[in-house]
Amino acid sequence: VRHVVAHIADADQGHNSQVMSIAEGRDLIPEDFDIQRYNTSRTRKNEERTIDDVRSALEKSRSELLEWLFLVDESKLDNRGRHASLLIMSVEDIVKYSGTHERHHAEDIAKALDIRTNQG
């Protein structure tokens, strides 16, 4: 569970970097990006992080995204670029994907902790 929570925080920060770069016309993700290799290396790197540290990082990245969304020119949400999955997506689609990604992992955590959710 701790690894999944750390992954969620890490992915949140990564998604923020991707959308902010794409909004400015820059592709952050190279064409040969390997998401599995990246996630594996980040899991190892984040092994010792505490839940409090991870929670703080997630709160910070979420706050930064919301602040950015409030200030960004809405037309930039249509800009398209490479997501870590290697799909070409709009900024708006990546923001939506980030929420779906988080929800799926929240369901994984609930299942691991035997917590019943509205999803099942």
C-alpha cells in the first residue's frame, strides 16, 4: 500500500510536469520512454519515504496543479503532446487521465486493505 501511495504522489507530480510543458508547446516525454522501467526505478527510489512525506508531496502537487489550472489560458488545454503512456493526448485529457489513474490505484489500496468502496 505504501508503494502504491508513493506511486500516486510521484505520478501526480509527473502528470503536472507533462501538462504544464505541453501547454507551453514542449514535449517532456521522449519517444522511447519506458513507463515500466521508470515506475520500477521510482518505486525503488521512494522505498524509504514515509506516508507523511508522500501525503505532503501529493498535497503540494495537487495544490500546484489547481493553482496552475486557475491561471492558465484555457486555450492551452487543447495543446497536444506525448503522455508517459506514449499516447498523444491533450492537456485536458492528461488531467482527466491523472484522476482516473489515481482512482484506479485508490481502488487497489481499498482492496488490499479490505475496504469496501462504491466501486465494488
